[in-house]
Amino acid sequence: MRRRLDLADALVAKPPVLFLDEPTTGLDPRSRLALWETIEELVAEGTTVLLTTQYLDEADRLADTIAVIDHGKVIATGTSDELKDRVGGERLEVRLDDGTDVQAAVQALAPMSDETPVCEDGLVKLSVRQRRGSIIEAVRRLSEAGVGVDDLAIRRPTLDDVFLSLTGHVAEEAADEKEEAA
């Protein structure tokens, strides 16, 4: 309720620029979505919003331009798509049936990527050269190799993936390390 009052108070004057520092911390999911919609409406009406957040899905949804900060320094800037492209393109993830020959799956999928597919705990991951048709091609290749599949999906990197790639650690670990040092 306090966060809602703070936001309402800030909006009374219809500011041209609004600074929001971690505005959704502690909000339940419904309130968080409502606040996101309010922020989107403000931006649509011409308000410039400067937002700090550790919720990278929030930045992904709300920000036109993102600055990634690590240990007090800006280490990357760009749109969400530009930052995600730095990590790499689309990835195919295949959850294999129990008892499936992992090596057969890796060999079947290898021609679809410039990198060797990796498998961890029955999940084969590989970057794909082209998103279009990748799922169909993967299903065909795996079927021809007699590989059983439980699930298959194309996954685009998230901003969490971007942060991890750029910093070598997840955002929460960085915050925990900072608190322990204090």
C-alpha cells in the first residue's frame, strides 16, 4: 500500500520525468502487473521513466534502453534484443526420455549447430543457425535416430542470461556477496 501511495503522490503533478527505484519490490504478482501497466501508460503519454530494478523480467518488459551495472559500473547498454543478441541467438532444448541414448541424440542434432550440443541431466542444448523450421528438423532427426523425446523447445536468451554472461555471476549472488562484506 505504501508503494502505491508513493507512486500516486509522484503522479499528482504529472512529471515529465519520473525516477522509480525498485518500485515493485515486495508487491504481490497482481499488484506488480498493475504497476507495470501504470508505468506503460505513463510512457505512452510521454513521461520519461528512469527505472532501477534487479527484476530483469521487469526491465525486459518496461525498458526501451537498458544499462547493465555490475559493482557500480555500467558494463553494457542497449535494447533488450541487442543485449540478448550479445549472448547468442536461439537455442534448442530437448528433454530426452529416460534411458535414451544421449550420444545418439547429440550426433543427430549436431548438424543443426555450429557448436557441439551439450547434455546435462537428460537435457540437450544447442544453438541453432535458424529458428524457422528448427523444431521440425530436430524432431525428424531424432525420430530417424530412434531417440525418445519428452519435451522440445526453442529458447531465446533472457536478460538473466545476459547478466550472467556479462558478469560471470547471477544478480542475487552479487547482492548477497555485497551484504556479507558489509
